[in-house]
Amino acid sequence: MPSDFFLKQLKMKLRALLLIIAAMAVGYAAEAQTTAEKVKSFANEHMTLSGYLQAGFEWNEANDPTTTFYLKRARVSLTGNFLQEKMDFRLQVDMAGSPKICDLYFRYKPLNELNIQLGQNKLPFAMENELCGPTTFEFIEYSYLTMYLTRNANKYDGIAATGRDIGAQLYGGFIQREGYNIINYNVGVFNGAGINVKDNNSSKDFVGRIIVKPIKDLSISASYMYAKTTTVKEEDYIAINEQSLLPELKTRKIANHFEAPRWSVGAWYNSRHWVARSEFAQANFGGNLTNTLYALAGYHFEKPWSVAARYEFIRDEANILNEERITLGGVYKPYKFLRLQLNASYTLNHASDRNTPGVNLLVSAIF
């Protein structure tokens, strides 16, 4: 029958069409699997995901309340390198408190002597802010110098930005030795407004630093930063004036912007067992001259113990902060993913004539 013939032909064509569709599907699946494998292989070779969580318990008579559990940092970092490690990037997000991007920068490294960095990153002012990370730092709290002069706290120029800013810098080293350069430099221009925000004025901050390493274990640094701030409200300046012990500052009305240049000098010795570091810095916050210094020494036992002690002070003419602090610290790191720190401190507040002890425990989980 003709109808049977046409039916057979139709079935044969449908079967052939289904076979073609199945073959195409298998081919696409194989291609997708190959693409996924290529992406996974590329990510494994060029990209790294890491992070850490820091939580602790603190007792300090200067605080209200005097005792508290706290979450200090919860950070996830994605890094990558390309072009045979001539180009890399870093994205770091902190989920503690209000989630925020800490680092987001790209670097092009064509030469040992000249490299370019663009984005948001730590300011290369002094040594401790940029070169001492939270999972390797000897103490739980950074020094007065790092807290107040590199914008980790807003006590003076109104910017609390985890020591970071958005901008561009050139950096590099000269006279290579095995594993280090004798002369190292950073020169950068930044918004001066903090992290994750556009600039709020037409001026820019300029930062320059030079580090000389006469031997591998010793670093000598000098840095300078020109800054102009417009982030503090005028009423905050008036409150500062009212606190001031200087008659000329009490009677002078300060606008909501000012120049705040600062400079620092320091030295750092870091060997297998011994560490010693000291820095002095001076800043002029709109006429309020501020001096600060820290000096620390420590000893690294054979893993997993280390101990350190630090003395520091900060003084300014307006008497906003006039403190000395002594801190004793110990670190216990039994595994690469676990770090325990215990600090005992004693603060002498000369402005309020109140001396306060404190104890701080911090646990770091690292991956």
C-alpha cells in the first residue's frame, strides 16, 4: 500500500533526524564538558581562593561594657596571576559588620624596577600598615601610628578606611640580591576619601616611601604623605577646638577641610628567631601637630610559639589623644589554619589622668 510505504519512509527520516539530534547533543555536551574542564584547569593554575575568620574576647576597663565577645574580621580573598606572572589581581571582601570590599586592584609587573598598581589597596605609608597582615602581625591591635595616621581610625582626619584608599602607584626595586632588593620604593596618588567612594574634592593625596635593605634581615624606611581632608563635619572641628588646651585653637574657627601632611621614619629587623621594629611619625592635622612612636621586640621559638613586647605613645597639641601603652603578646600556632593570640596591655591616658589595664584573646581560622 502506498500509505505503508510513505509511513515507513517517514519513520526512517524521523529516526535519522533523532540520531542527528542525539549526536549533536552528545557533541555539545562533550564540548561543554571540555570547556568546563579548561576553565577549571585555568582557575586551578592561575587563581587562588583564600580567607580567614578572626573572633575574640576582650576585657578592658576603659570600655563600656568592660567585657565583650567580638567578630573582628571575616575576609575572603580571590587572587589571580596571568601573562607568566607579569599581571595579577586581588579582590578581598570583609563580611564582618557591614560587608565591604577591602582590596580590589590590578598590577602590571613588566620589570623588577618598575611596576604599576591600580585600584583600592593599603596605603604605602610607614611599614606596618601595608607590610604586616592581620594573620602574621605580632599583636592583636595595631600601633597608634598605624591606627590614626594611616586611616584605620577616624580620630583625627575623619576617615576610617582600614588603611586603604583608591588610586594608582608605581613601585619597584633596584640592586637585586638573592631574595631581595637593596633599594625599594613606592610613589602613589590617591583620592584621599576612603574606601568604596568617589573623591569628594579636587585635590589628591600623594604618598612616597623608600625602604633600604643593607642586609636581608634589616629594613630602614622613610615615607611622606600629603593629604587634604574634607570629610569631617564642621561641628566636629568645633568640638575639637573646645577640647583643645591651646588658646589659639580654641578661638580659631576651623573650616570643614584642612591640609594634613605627615612623615615617618623607621627600622625593622626580622630574622628566623628575632624581630625588632620601631617607627616615629609626625602629622599636622590642620594646625594640630601630632607625634607618635612605637618600638617592639619579639622572639620566635621553634614552631608554634612566639612572644613580643611593645611600647608606644601618641601626643597632639590639641590634647585629643595623649596616651602611652605597653603591650605584651603571645602567639600559638599549632596548625597552619589555626592561630591563637593573647595580649595584655596597660594604657596611661594623660588627657583624662586615667590608667587602664586590658586583656584580649583572638582566634584566627585561616584557609
